[in-house]
Amino acid sequence: MGGSRPRILLTNDDGPFSPGLWILYEAVRELGDVYVVVPETPKSATGLGLTLHKPLRMSKLRFGGHVAYVVSGTPSDVIYVAMNTVVGKPDLVVSGINIGDNLSIQVILSSGTVGAVLQAAIEGVPGIAFSAAVDEPEEMEEGEYREHLLTVAREVTSVVLSRGMPRGVDVLNVNFPPVLARDIVVVRAARKRFTTSIVKRRDPRGVPYYWLYGQPVEAEPGTDVHTVLEEGKVAVTPLTLPVSFIDSEEVRSIVEEVREKIRW
């Protein structure tokens, strides 16, 4: 990516206090000029959401001697704020390391971690999203596991910076198993990670509210879910932007039928 030091934008959806952010910072800090810009509070499951109904604010803070900018918005907001006020157009965006996996199309499309790099890809900037299938942030800081995250994140980022993103790929979605991995492989994303259900309850005033939750579905072999959670391997899933134009005779026949019914 050029002869000068690459500019790397580091972000996440867990906020500035996540250990995964600083593990990823340590992994990539020698690979280029790193700019840390993150949401000021956790913004999980915000997808590619943007804040359009109120102003955004940004503060400059120090964490253990490192400078970070925090933005009062979503990970996608961070991309635009960072690119227009802090770093300019970076050579690469790295996001994570998320607390919890981002496996399956279902989760990828709602993930703030992946949403940040997809938003960057819309602007022509490649990105890598890193996530770890752990339940608690403390699990990421355990000695061997932390070193494992650090090493893999560093090498994946280094190779992408030196070789460029593969042709036709906008984003790499990298997921770590909850244990030390035995291998790193390229796999497709499963369609679903959870079944979705709604529980209806009532608050103390008797007003109904609804709680969305899900149960894991059976992992299909050959997918990211199975690779990470059943095989204990690191899964690398290449992604293109999620909205594609598909032209076919079947689509055209639907439109033609609509035209005939409207009688334009």
C-alpha cells in the first residue's frame, strides 16, 4: 500500500475501555501510523446505523499514554468523523477485537464491529474486523490467549497491508474461538446464528414491553459458526458489500407483471 507508512484507523463497537481495543492496538501499532477513534460507549448491534437526528461530539482522551478520540455515536458515525477530522482517508480500517463472536450473515449485518469496516468499504477503504467468541472481557486478557489474539491480528493485518486486499473483497471478518486455535482457515458465513423469539412482559406500571432474544442454531459444517465453535479454528470470511444488483429474467417478469397491472 505505497512506500510511506500506511495510515491505520482503529475502531470498535465496545468503546474505549475494552481490552480488545488495546490488544488490537498493540498488534498493529508498529505496522503504520495508528489513529484510535471509537464510540464513547458500547454500541453493539448497531450495524451500519448513522446518527442523523442529533449532533455528534468528539473528545480527545489519553489511555495509558495512548491518545484516543471518542465519538458520541455509532461505529459507522466514527468512520465519517474520523475520516473528516482526524485521519483523512486511511489505508486500512481495523475494528475490534470484539467481545463476542460475529459469526453468520445474521450477526454480521447487525454487528457494529463489522458495520464499521463495511461503512469504510463504502468509502473505498478496505477493512478487517476482529472478534473473539468469549463471554467476558477478562477472558481476552489471559496470558496465552491474549498473545494468541495479538499474534494472529498482527500477522493478518501485516499481510493485508503488504499484499493489498484480495481482488473483489472489501472486508475480512476474522473470528477467534474461545480457546487457543489449532488453525486458521477461510470459510463462508452461515446464514443464521440464532433463532429469534420475543418475550412479552409488563413493567411495574403494567405497561407491556418486549424482549428480543435468541437460541443458537445447529452449526452447519463448512461455515464460520462450525469452524470457530465446533472445530476451534480461526475463521476468516471474505465479504463484499452486502447489497448487490441481481438481474434476471425472473426479476424482469415480476416488474413486467406490475407494469401491466398498473397499465402505464
